[in-house]
Amino acid sequence: MADTRPRLGIGMVGYAFMGVAHSHAWRTAPRFFDLPLAPDMAVVAGRDEQAVRAAADRLGWRDTETSWKALVAREDVDLVDVCTPGDTHADIAVAALEAGKHVLCEKPLANSVEEAETMVRAAEAARSAGALAMVGFTYRRVPAVQLAKRLVDEGRIGTVRHVRAQYLQDWIADPQAPLSWRLDRTKAGSGALGDIGAHVVDLAQFVTGEHLTGVSAVLETFVRERPLAASSSGLSGTGAADGATGPVTVDDAAVFLARLSGGGLATFEATRFAYGRKNAIRLEINGSAGSLAFDFEDMNVLHYFDASQPAWEAGFRRVVVTEPEHAYVGAWWPAGHGLGYEHAFTHQAVDLVRDVADHRQPRPSFADGLQVQRVLDAVERSAADRSTWTEVPAPAGASDDPTEE
Ligand code: SOE
């Protein structure tokens, strides 16, 4: 039966991990959700013609380009999906918005506050011409996170006193893990801070409805030299090249305190050195009337403590967030069957298509992305300012120099 819905031509730039996740979302969204527009996976762009052609065949894109500028210029592209490293987000998103295209840009929005501000200005200018922009903080669209926000918004935990947010991974805890673009400041902008810290900053602000007003931070790079990946040293195959190494120019871990606009206190941790933690996004919120706790490694569950319970029966309630009443869940499986990492990307695509059809500003907006970028920048400035650090004298006979045995 012919699809009578208006077409929404999608053009995606980049086809690595995020490109794969976004492609899955564009393929899946119209099959599980009623959409007012029909997403058309028109074209994917990548510099290597043979590789991008193979990616298009594998991921379901109709055509390819080897230049993002050519993709942006195409008449059959209405929305540009930016799935590239952070050093290209601003150029691609601004060009697309100026060409009147809608934009979905992966997180973090940019590699600097200045770039993010430029992107916000372009988004504001483009909106008057009908083009809309969203930044891809997908974890907001996990049903358990949506439930957490609903409980906060309904006052069920009262005034927020504490937020405890962690994003723990371990994929480079091995010093022999080779260099990648994520460890190169010129490409990634920062390390764990911008890659995964950005997610928990956005989550904390989204769920509480508050913003961070100030931070005090430490950053650390534990492993400063790493083997070059064979592919980047001109050798064939993957894995480390023989002996060649290169510098790590980003943080391996970020730890910071923060104050929230509602008066509460927050602690954040983002690290890629937490052996055993693969993608552990943990958010605990303690309020004046209760608490919430979420762990992405158990992503279909939200723990809720209602402080009004009588002491003899009080305890955290383990809510299995798989009922049709829960956000997005009704489109998927019966209660108890659960969702995964990829579903939040599909929810992101669904909401963006509906926002475009209704000419509604998508959230998180580029302005939301700029707020996160300002937090990241404040963390880096705080970490660089040792004047706020209070030394503790080493115990007698001990050294506080980590390089000394
Ligand atoms: C980091 O390893 C990463 O790939 C992030 O960059 C993504 O945003 C997150 O969804 C999964 O982990």
C-alpha cells in the first residue's frame, strides 16, 4: 500500500558506532511507532568511497557521498544527522542549518563553548526559517529515566538535596589499548569528561529540571602514551603497531563536585578505568521526601524510596519499567520483556520526527547542549586552577609523589 505520509529525507554523516546506532533507529522507528512523516534513509557520507558504500548496503542507506558538503546540498536531504567526532560537529551542523535542513547532532554538541555558541546562533536563526535542531543525549529517552523525571516533576521525592552521577567504563584501562581519536584532544575535545561525563551532566539536569551553577573538579590522565593502532601507523589490520606509540592528550577520568540551582549538592564521576564496569551510568537522587536510583547496566529498573512509608515497611521499591503506561514501552514488547541500549536511539528518532512535523523545538536543544558544554568548560577550568586545592601533608616517612615507590 502506497505510503501517503510526507517524506522526510535523512542524510547521515559518519557511519561508525553512532552511525550504526542512528541507522538502526531510522530503520526501526517507522516500524514500531506511528509517525506523521516517513523517514527516508536517502544518503550516508564518508570519506572512503568503498567503505561508505559497504556501510550503506549494510545499514540500509540508498545512496552515498564522500563529502558532507555534497550531502548537505542535496535536494533529497531534509534532515542532516551528524555522527562524526566532535571536531566536525560545528562546521557540519551550521552549514546544514544555513541550508535550511533540520539537524540531529551527536553529543557532546561541540569541542568548545565557542563552537557551541556558534551552533546555537545558527539554530536560532534557522528556526525562523523552519529548520529545527536537536543534540543526541539519548539516555534521557530510556523509560526508567523518563519515570525518574516524572516522579521528580510530580514532587514525589520533594526538594533535591543530592545528586550522585557516575558514568563508568573500562575499555582503555589496559595501557596497551591503542590510541583512538577519542584520546586525541584535537578530535574529541576532551576525554572521559566530554564523551561520557557530558551524558551524566545532561541526565542530572534533565531529571532534576535544575542546572549546575558551579563546579570544583579534578581531571587525571593515568596513561599518557599508548601504542598506535596498526591502521594509523600504516600497518595492515588492527591492534597495536610494533612499538610505535603516541601521546594521550585528553583526560582519562573526571571527578567533580557541583551545586544545583535548587540548592542541592552533586557529585560526578566519569572514567574509562573502572575495570568491570562496561557502561555503568548511575544516577541517584536524594530528596526531602524520597530517593531515586538508576543504573544503566540494569536499565529496565528504577529504584524508588518513598520517605512517607511507615518505618516498619520502608525500603527501596524496585520498579520494573516495562508497563505500557511507561514512556515509549507500549510500542514494544509485553511487560517484563525489557528494552536495550538501541531503543533510546529509536525513541530519539521518533520524537524528532514528531517535533519536525509539528514545528516544535526538539529537546535537548542546541541551547541544552551549550549548557552542558559550559559545565564541561567550567570543569576543565576548575581542574586547571590548583589554587582551590588544599594539600594534606604526607604522613611521616611517606611521600605524596605517586611516581615514588
Ligand atoms: C563511549 O564509549 C560511548 O560510545 C559514548 O560516546 C556514547 O555516547 C554512549 O552512548 C556509549 O558509550
